[in-house]
Amino acid sequence: MENPFKFGVLVDNEFFTDRINELKQVLMSLNSQNHLILISPRRFGKSSLVAKAVKESGRPCISLNMQNMLSVEDFASKLLRELFRLYPMERIKHLMTHFRFIPTVSSNPVTNSIDVSFQPVVNSIVLLEDAMGLIEKVSTKEKKLIVVFDEFQEILNIRKGLDKQLRSIMQTQQNLNYILLGSQESMMTEIFERKKSPFYHFGKLMRLTKIPYDDFRLYVSARLPIKEQTKLDSIVDEILTFTNLHPYYTQQLSAQVWEMVSYDNLVDGVVCEAISKIVRTHDLDFERLWLNFNRTDRSIMMSLSKGVNPLQNRQVATSTSFSGIKRLMKVGYVIRVNDYEIEDPFFKEWIIRFCL
């Protein structure tokens, strides 16, 4: 029997956890002339949610992760490569005849994919303007193209002023729906909510929160092979309490529990054993992370592990703690939903076991 819990990749069908209301909201945006900005911490399921909505819409979609963009030229090249993936080459080549700089297009026989590259040019924005213009040309009213830019806040790091130049292109386009995803809340809020930002109120703002306790409880309970209801309820509550409803880590811990119940016939104490196994598996990784933290970072992580707000730690100046929290949030070790918390509950458990 296949493990019914899945993590680390895009999930769909029976692996998709709830998100019914959120899915409706995304589909409503896609059925309008508006764009969508979706914000949540990493591993909350943004990409899976959007992928499911796109699939249900039945419309063509290109998706790019802005973290993978090395330059404006790279951005333009990858946009074109995605278009070649979706549409016949002859159609795209015909529409590219008006490009100011013609790219080199080649087929990779090993990966069966298309490679696109440009010769160095003085003004790389021209390349992006042409590539973005092509996106609009292939889209129609009957089959509107969906364009997904993940980790959109990274646009600020690709090139100074790129946000302004990109907005000037996107605001005039027709028959397109943009979905802009981001995991760094402060940067995404700065981009879309600050009045002086080029992308101020560019689209509908939506924040993805944790899955409600009762919904997640039903999902996990229905998939664990434990017949005795009392033990099943207790085990599911232990899982959700430990992960604090984080979607990714709930799936990870539930998958480990499922394996131990299914193959080791372990029920009593199974959650504790599953947690210990995962912590041991990642011990060297956690130690490496810990050694790279400075004293302020360690103090913040230890406070959070004990359930204490780092800003109330009198041993460290409030301004220092706040700067440290912002830094740890930027790299993803700390998130804030209602309060500050360590993103990875297994890392938190490692800190409790070996550092407190």
C-alpha cells in the first residue's frame, strides 16, 4: 500500500489537503480580469494550491521561480523557454520576427527540451520587453494565459529598478492573469502595499494561513491505519500539536508515523519514535546550521524553542533581537503567523534536546 502522505513536492488529488475555500478564491481571481498576490511562509502549500487551481481552470500556464533568475537576460530566456514548452515552435518563431534581438533557439535531444539564449546586449530590458510582449501575443480571450511568478520578492535582487520596468510592461497587457507568490511577508508587503512602490495595489492580496485544526485532524485521521479510535485520536493530536499545523511538517511526520504503524506494527509511543527518527536523520544538517548562527541568532532560536518571545529577552537589546528576527525570517528559519515561531519543528526539537 502506498504511503498516503506526501511532502517535498507539488501535491494533488488525494494528497491535496483541504484548502477548499482558498482554492475557490484563486479560481475566482482567474475568472476575472484581476491579478492575484499570494503570500505565506515557505512550505505552506502556495505552489500546490496554485497548480491545482490552474489544472482545474484548464488554461495554459507558464511558471517561473524568481529565485532562479541570474539576470534580466536569464529572465527573458526562461520566459521564452516556457512559451516554447506550451506552444508550437512555428507559431512562436513567427511571432518573434519583430524582436529587436533574435535569440538563439536550440533543441536538447537529451532532455527533449528547448534551450534559449541571447547574445550580450547593451540594454537587456529590451530583451525582457520583447519576451513579455510575446506572452501577450500568444494569449487569447478564449484561452487566457496564466503567468505565475514564484518568490516574486526576488525581483528586487535581480536588478535595481526592475520592478518599475516590469510594472510598466505588465500594466498595459490584456488577456492575462498574473499570480505573484512570495514567502517573505515584509518584502511582499513593501512591494504591493507601499504607495510609492510600482506594484502598489497591482492585484488582489491573499494570505495563506495554516490549515484549520479540525480540517487537518480529519485529513490525517482518515489516512492512518489505526483501528482503535481512542488511540487514533491521541496520535493525531500529538502530530498536530508537535507540528503546530505547519502543512509540510505535518505531512512529513504523518508519513513517518504511517510507515512505523504499517511496517513495524508500532502504535504506542509511535509519534515520539517518529520524531526521534527524523531528528536523528537530520542531526548533521541541524548541527551545521547551528554552528553558522551567531550568538544573537542562537539566543533567538533558544528563546523560541522555550516558547519565549525573543523581544522580551532582557539579556539582549530589543533592537538587536528585532534585527536578528528579521534576518532569520528572511532566510526562512523563523516565521510569523500569529506569533514568532521556528519554521521547522524538528529543528526546534533538536535545539531543545542538544542546546538547552
